[in-house]
Amino acid sequence: MAQNKGHILWVDDEIEHLASHILFLEQKGYAVTPVTNAEDALDRIRKTRFDLMLLDEMMPGMDGLVALSKIKEMAPALPVVMVTKSEEENLMEEAIGGRIDDYLTKPVNPSQILSCCMRILEKQRIKRDKLTRDYTAEFMEISSLIGGDMSAADWIDIHHRLSERDLDLDAHPDLGLRQTLHDQRRECNQAFSRYVESQYPAWLRRDDRPVLSPDLMKRHVLPLLREGRRVLFVVVDNLRLDQWLVLEPLLYDYFSIRRDYYFSILPTATPYARNALFSGLFPNEIERLYPDCWVNAEDDETSLNRHEHALMDQLLAREGITLKPGSRYVKIMDTDEARSVAGQADSYLGAPLSAMVFNFVDIMAHRRSDSRLLKEIVPDESAYRSLTRTWFEHAALFHILKTAARTDVTVVLSSDHGSVRAMRGVTVYADRETSTNVRYKYGRSIRTDSKMAIEIKQPNGWGLPARGINTNYLIAREDYYFVYPTNYHKYLALYRDSFQHGGVSMEEMILPVAILEGR
């Protein structure tokens, strides 16, 4: 007999007529215990652990539906397949409502039974085997790709494929492929940083460049407004592609979803990337055209991101779009604000354009660095994805989106930048006037190892403010973070294994844009 693939309890008052089916399953590696009534089945379940039950729906005495209810009380995790002669729709709905795992109509042949058993009992093994085969082939393909000439579309494809594999390994953590995937992502990010360093300045001068932060609204929001459609523009601060991939399925029942991608500008930090998103301009253009909106203050949201609504309205004006009534904008920083906005959802959705910025994911990433409890809850990227999904399931944002799905509003949902898990420190030499972010620096006389950072000596060529004479920028590559030589080991340990942004990595730069149309 083949290896035991599972123990099946088969309950049928005519079980003697199913001897050939039972023999067939046994030859395929399943152990089968036959019984003729529900009472005996319940007794067997009390004494023996089974992996699957095949339950006849119409039996003398206790019928299958009554038995199903009792079985689920005794063994709620036991998969049950209902087998019946009836094809009545109400009976099928009643059985499915009783938490069956599959439904077969008599007469059944051995192949049908085998297929059903395999789907339920061997689904995880089959998925694991296929995932291992697919990833082995994909690993070789990606390794060969990054050694050649790559386009922006190629990098989007690679980041998407690696992110999907991350989710696969979340579902199958016992495969032992996590380190292999981590090593390949690190290798890809090495090549990606070189690609960005060589291509980014040219992107700023090209009309056929990939979509960057200043292009997003022009590409995905303004055309909808020109068509006279109402738009809800949602920006989830610091949302990565892998996090969106775990959120997207929660919306399938409510929306038809088209997913696109874009590249955040550098640095991949809120004051630069989100201002560019709303203004349709690069930071040096914002500084030149709207100096009041770009003060030379510390790079945080309270200083440099106060003017997003004004910048968005100025973009609409430059593009010749007049909205009546005007646009609306709200930034949601805590649960009280979230509840307040959710209560006014109909009002926001009635405007021709409403922009909403949600900061939870970014707040969670930053507070993890300061909280032992959060670091225990979110020890790695997999847990980060899981917590993001849990937040979303109970968030005001989900409520607002479900409300939008019942209207004719088009939702455009995206992120301003992502984040990377900073794991390797690199020494940076700078004066006291240098900025404090650990993934990017600007100032005079700043230097570090060029293998770990991109050095920008001509900020204007990278779309960045000059911030005075002789100012240059350093952008950390891959998962590096900057540490000053003073108290080096203290700060090396402090920032290691924290989620940071501002640098150049696929996780920070390649971002989703989802266009949601209510069903």
C-alpha cells in the first residue's frame, strides 16, 4: 500500500456498495474507516483522530445535516464533504451554511472522490511542491535578468514577483526558502541602486520616463476629473507593494481593481515624495515656484508637508481644471480623526475631488523602533504585512472605501514611498548642520563609502533643492543606514533592524497605484 496520506471516516448507510471506492482510496494511500450511521460516526470521532469525513446526507435515524451540526461541535476543525442524491438548491445552501468543505452528488465515481480528497488533504503539500519548483526556476531567471540590460518595467516586474514570493512564503513558512529569497532580494537591490544611479537624472529630462511622484496625479487622477468623474485620492503614507498585496484581496467583493505602479522620487521621504505627489513638481521646482511652501526647516511632516492641499489646488490650476465646489483634503493621524472622517464619508465622496492621507502605516514603522512590544509583535516583514492587514480590516479607511464602492466615485489609492528594514550601518562624516535622517543626508562636506550610498553633488540635476552653497546629498543604498563615528556602536545598535525610508531600494521606490471602481 502507498504511504498513508490521511485517515478518512466515510459515513453512509449503504457503505457496503462502496467497497470498490474504498479499495481505490486505500490503493492511493488513504486509510478509510467505514461506518453506516451518524451515531457510530460520532462515537468514532470521540475516540480517533480523522483527517476528513465523507458524510451521506440522507440516512435513516440522524440525517447528515443534523449530524454535521454535532460533528462541528465535537471536532470543528475536521473537514467534511457532504455526499447526497439530492440536487435541491435550498439543501445545498443549508449544507454549505453548516460549514461543509465540499459537496458531491451521487452517484460518485472513485476519481471524483479521489480528486475531492486530494484537494482537501493534499492541497498544502501540492502547493508547497509547486512553489518550490516555481521559485527554483524563477530564482535562476531573475539572477540572469539582473546581469543584463534592465528597463524600469523589468524592475517593476522583478519587485512584484519577489513580493508575491514573500506572500507565498508567509503561507508556507516551513519551506526553508526565506533566506534564499532574502539573499536574492539583497542582490537585486544592489543592481537596482546602480540602475537608479545611472538612469535617474536622465528620467527628469525625458518625456517618456517611467511614472514618477510628480507624474502620478497627472497620469491617474486628472484624466478622470477631465471626464467629469468624481475621484477619491487616497495616499497611505509608507505603504509598500507587499503590504498592498495583502490588502487588495479584501476589496475584491466591493471593487473592480486595476493595479499599476510608479517610482517614488529620491529621497524616498515624506517631505520630498508626498509634496511632489500633490504638486506635480520636483522639490527644486516647488522651492523655486512656491518658496513659502518649501521652508528650510527640519524634514518632518509638521514643517514641510503643511501645504499639500494648496500644492494640489495649484496643480489643478496650472492644468486648467476648475472644480465646483472645490477640492477637499484631510490628513488622518489618529483614531479620533479617522472616526470623524468616516462619519463624514458621504460629504467627502460628494466632492469632485477629495484627497485623504492616512498615516497609520508610517506611524507604526517609526514607533516600532522605540517600542519593545511593537518590535516583538512585528519582528520582520512578514509580521509587518500581517499587522497592516489587521489594521486595515478594522480601519476607518476600509469603511470609507466600502462606502465609496456604493457610489460612482472612482478611487485612486497609492503611497508616497515605502520603507526598508535597515540592517547594515555605514559610517558617515558630516558637520553639525547636516540633516538627521538615517537613510539620506544633505549638507556640506558630507561623505561616506560610495559602495553604500549614492553621492549627489549637483542637486538640481536630481530635482532637489540646493539648500545653500556647496550642499550635496547622500542616499543610502539597499538596506544600509548612516551612523556618525561619534558613539558609533550605540547608534549602530539603536537603528539596526528598524524600518526606515529615504534611500534607494525597490521596497522604497517601486509603489502600487490601484484604481478602484465600485461593483
